[in-house]
Amino acid sequence: MNLDNYTLEDYLLIAKIAIEYTKSIITFGSPNRNDSKVNSSAILALRSEFNKYDKLNKNKSSFEKLNSKVEVISKYKFGNCYEHTILAYYYIIRNFNVRACTIDLANIDHSVLLIGSIGCTDFHKWDDSTVVCDPWDSKYYPARYAFIFLKPTFGFIMNFAINKVHRVPQNKIPKNNLRVLVIDSDERTEIKNKILLSRSYDFVGNYKNYPAKYFALFVISSTIGCSICSIVKGKLESNLSINTLLLSLFFAFGYIVSSLVHNEIKTKELMSTFTVEYQQNSAMKPNCFLK
């Protein structure tokens, strides 16, 4: 398939397959997660071997250097976000003719894989089909939801600070034995349903709109409160202004709290929609692509 012919569906499907592949290799988990079978210091040995290969391969191509790191990860079978991302990236570029890169997020010390808009450090310019693949967290999602998906682990994020962008030039990637996505498959139908479902959550997608959103809610609810007080003016015996203010605040508080709770529920539903529930030793479904 041509580099420019991929859709959001294609990228999401590729990301899901890449996560399943990565989890099938990194069977000992991540030292910085509770599910790990190795202690946190073990990552130092793996990174030390990375450094050794970097020195040995300093005159080799970027793809050969990447291949060496993949061999190390496959040998140790554990890794943190960087190792997960490297492995998923390697799998994608070796199997699909797509634009992809790994990015290091400096302000939260995390690595993810970007599929679609690559080489662009301004996340505002990522197009609608761009997908974030986070194999460390078993999640893949349209890039516009990045703030939502990263929040539970890394806290409230108002902006991305992309430290580094890593990718192998397209002309340096071997093009033999590339896979072709099947137009009709159970996996593609599943992805289509996920996209349709996610569209109902778009209102929670941009945390930067929250201050303006809740200010607007306050103004609207205050107006409603004042209107009600005006209607029942004859029934209030004294201190109309205080009662008006209290009622307005009551409406404002109710709107804001209910909106926050609703957004939190929808956020959890959205995150579960794009989470890979990988079971160890389970075979990857074969009908989503042809060799």
C-alpha cells in the first residue's frame, strides 16, 4: 500500500497488532511496573548492552543499529517504555509500508510510537488520522486523545514537550515481505466500531478547554438561578440578593460536579475501548492481513 493511502482505521489496526507482537516478546514485563518479573535494577544491564552495541555499530546504518537493539530486547525479554516502543516500531516498519517514528516526551519522561504525522514536534499539527501507539501501557488511540490516555499515569498534562524524534529513513528500510491489510476482517470491523464509539467522547478530548467550559457553565447556571429568583420574588420575604447568589452558586456547583463526574466516566470508557487485552501465549489473529 502507498504511504499516503492509509486511513485512521489502518493505523489503529497496525498499532494493535504491534502491541500484541511486542507483548509476545517482552514476556517478563517492565521493571518499572508492578507486573514485572525482574527487579528495577535489571534495566541497567540491558541499557549497558545497548551502549556496547552502539559503540560497535557506530559506522552502521540506522536500521542496523535498530536491529541490534531489537536483538538485545528479544534476548532479555523485558523492558520499560523505551524498549517496548523500539520493538513495536521495528515490527511496524518491517511489516508495513507506513510512516512511523518513536518520540520521547521530555516533560513526562515517556516514549511512545507515532504513526502517521512523523517528524513533526508540534502536536497541534498532527492530522486526524495520526495514531499514538503505547505498547508499554498496552494502549493505542487517535493522537487527539493523548492528553486523556496519558493523564492516569502521568497526571494532568497541558502540553507536550517532545524531546527527541527517532526514525529510520524510508529508503533505508528493507521492503521485502511487507504485509497487506485485508479490507474485510473481524479486526477491521472491531476497529471501525471503536472509532464510531470514540466519536461520542470527543467532548472530553481537549483539557485545555476546561477553564472556559466551566466558566461558561457558571455564567449559564448563574443566569438560570437569577431567573428563578426573579420568578419567585414575591414569595421571598427578605434578602433577595443573598438568596439569588446562593441559588446561583448551587446551580453552578451542580453543573460543574456533574460534568466532571460524567467526563471521568466517559474517559474510562474511552480508555478501555483502545486497550489491548493481551493474554500470554495467545496466538495473534491471522485474518487481518495477507503476506
